[in-house]
Amino acid sequence: MALTSVAAASGEEIIPFDLGSTQKPVFHALVEARSRFGGKRAALVDGDERVLTYDEILRAALALGHALKKGTAKAETVGVMLPTGAAAVISFFALSAYGRVPAMLNFTSGASGLLSAIRTARVKRVVTAHRLIEVAKLEDVVAELEKIVEVVYLEDVRANLSLVDKAFAVVGGFLPNVISASAAERAPAVVLFTSGTEGEPKGVALSHKNLLANMEQVRSHIALYETDILFNPLPTFHCFGLTVGALLPLYIGMKVVFHPTPLQPREIVRRIRESGATILLSTDTFISQYARAGDQGDLNSLRLAVCGAERLRDETRALLRRKYAIELLEGYGVTEASPVIAANQPGANRPGTVGKLMAGMEYRLDPVEGIPNSGRLLVRGPNVMLGYIRAENPGRIVPPEDGWHDTGDVVSVDDDGFVAIKGRLKRFAKIGGETVSLAVVESCASALWPEFSHAAVSVRDHRKGEQIVLVTTNQEARRIDLVGWAHNHGVPEIAVPRRIVVTGAVPVLGTGKTDYVRIQRTAEAELATVPDTAA
């Protein structure tokens, strides 16, 4: 069944979805944006408040790209390990301009995660910065990487730009499409990696068309204006942070303010206030921290706050509404869809759902045993990836069968087209033959103890197949209190965790998603030493 998005119910003007505008390389799309909005126009604000124009971005990308292409081949994948900011964006375009394929590396994933990604994508060179290595204390990680790849530092490249590199930047300022390499719309434009919340990350190859199509889908779904200012603290190794948070604003003439990390709530709140940002991209975990860190009125400039990557809790909605009068829009995406699949809209915002599907997408629901009125979501459309690159077959792109991507998420779709996420298929437990959503378990804990963080996992149980364990930061958490809350709210007791493990912090990935791999290990290690005393 195909679903096409409609204009926002608020009456805001929505640009119709135009698939024809996606038939070009991403660098050429940047060149067109420069022509459309003017080279002198301020396009981005970096973390140090430095403002860059379209002309400056273009010249920097062409000079850097000419220097970086030496020793690499056209269509070769080159790693980019940089925080969110001008350097990451310019490096992305620098490689793309000369026909190389940037692979955005997650520097928070540790040496083993980075080495796995590098081998999977067959990366021989990694572009990074001395400043990142020093601030993030990645010296030991880089030492491991240097055993198998060439590590190139931007500061060194810039200091040694040749006259030829600079000449290409000057000429390219006038004739950028002549200087830059052309690429087929279906050629790889970037390699990203799945979040690894449940296992080893896979490489995801996205084409130029994939990226541009998803940007067109987003702006045909939500009204965005040239007068808007988007604040993006999300990492560019995360697809949401790259496509919506970095590329989209440049292509539609909307100024973007970058922040190098989402982990500085007070600093982020200050910069939102001082920049007058009107749109914020975030996750539930991060935006709840920003809301608590700010004072009344600090976020008043925001007209939209869009949250993805994880479930948006009712407690977070209530906090933002009460303290700042901000209505949060929850969306849904996966790296494999470039990433946005669905989103709520101003005037058509239905809490408990992730809104309607993007224009031009099809979906189907495959039945899942034990979960009625829902199904496993598969999607197809112009934004769906070229394919996976797996560790067991490095460098080879395996396309999804017939263009359908299996999201692994269980969802329902109502008569109005609103999509509700029930949870990942792997995030359901089998208790005595009954299916229980671990997301529901977490929702119950969040409702009872909203000031704390919670995550639920399932472990083997010799009597009932599996048992649910709640990992929480609430030092006073008691199972009996959860049982009482469940009884009072009509939640079956089977959804109450059998065991509770208290921790100092629920671990999250660099993308803001809960790190269920580490939580599973924590729960299993704790249960191995503590006897089961639950009734």
C-alpha cells in the first residue's frame, strides 16, 4: 500500500514532492543552492561561532578535495572521523566533489567498532583532526587505526595546500561543475553505519538520489522557510544529523547552527537562545536534558522541535509543553531510508505515533505471531538504500530484495495513515508463551519514575523461557511499586519486570540511542551474582 503525505493541517505552505530534482550529484546540488541563494549568504555557524558563506564552503571543499584526492582513486571510500561542524561538512563535500565516497565514522564506538567499520567499507584513508583526538582523548584509538589505515589530519592538509590546490578552489568558484567530478544519481554518495544497538554495525550505502530524495520528502512534509535557523547538535555519523541536520539546510537556504556534541545541555541552551534558533533536532534523551538545564524562556525562539532515533516519552512532551510551551514532533527513520520514513506535522501531530509516511513511499506489514493488529514494517521508495555492506563481504553492496527494506520494527497504521511503533521485533519478550513489548515495560517505569532513566531487556528463564529485567537509575526502585502501578492502570502483570537492576547511568550510544548491548551485559552480569527472590 502506498501512502503520500499531505499538507500540514495548520495551513502552512508545503512544497510539493519533486522527484525530478533529485537527479544530480549532491555536490552539484550544493552548487545550485549557492547560485539560488547567493554566494555571500551566511549558510552555517560553527561551534566556535564562526560564520561561513556558500562561497567559503564551496572554495574550501574544492581546495581540500583536490588535496585529499591524491593517493586515492575515483569511487574509493574514504573515512571521515570528525564532530558535527563545518570541518565535517566541508570534508564530506570535498570528497564528493572529486568522486570519492565519504564513510562517516562513529568516533564514540571505540577502536573495535571503528576497525570493524573500516574493514567493512574497505577504507584505506581516514580524515580527522588533531583537535578532536586531543579533546576526545582518542590517542590510543588512533594508534590502533594507524596499523591498518593512513590517518590524515585536516590541520596538516590545510597548512600544506599547494598553489594548484588553491587554484582549483579559485577556478571552481566560477566553474564548480567543470572542476568537480560528475556522478550517476544511483552511485554511492556516502557510507554510514547502523547504530549497533543490538549487535555489530553494518555499512549502509546511500546514493546521491537517496539523500536528495529524502531531503525533498522532508520539506514536502513539514513547512520550512529560508528565515528559519536550524540548531543541530546531532553527530554527522548519524544519518538524521547528516541528512536533515547538515545537508538539508544548505540545500534550501536555511541557516544551520552546529554544535560539536549533544552532551552539553547548558551550553546548547545558551546557544539556542543567543542564535535565535527556530528549529531543533534532538532525541528524547537529549532534549529532556536541555529542558531541565534551561530557564523559563530560554527556548522560546523555537517553533519546531523534531525528535527521532528513539521513542518520545509522554513525560518529555509534558515537560517541554509546561516549561517552554513547545509542542514536540516525533518522527521515525532508519539509516537504510536516508533516514526519514515518517513524521508528525504541525497541526497534524498525534502523540503516540510517529506521524505519516513520507511522499513517494510504499509500505507493507508482514504478520507477527502473538502481536495482533500490527505487523513487521517493510518500506520501499526513492530514499531506500542501495544496500548493505557486511563485514563478511567487505566493500560489496547487497541491494534489498525487490527494493523492500525490512525495518525489523513492529508497527500499526490507522485509518488516517498515522504510524505507531510497537517496538523492534527483537524488543519483544516471550513470557510463558505470551508476547510482551519491552517498550511498554520502559513506558511503565518512566510513568512511575519520570525523573530517572530506564531500559528493559529480556534474559533466559528456565521456567518461562524468558524473564524481563529492568535496568534503572532509580536507587529506590522496587518491583512491588511497579506491580501496584500496573494494577491501577490496567497493565497486565506479565509486563512487570521480574528483576530490577540499579545502575549509575543507562548507557547511550553517540547517536543518543540506548545502548542495549551494554545493558544486556550489565543485566546478565548482575543476575549471575544475585539470586532471584521475586515472587
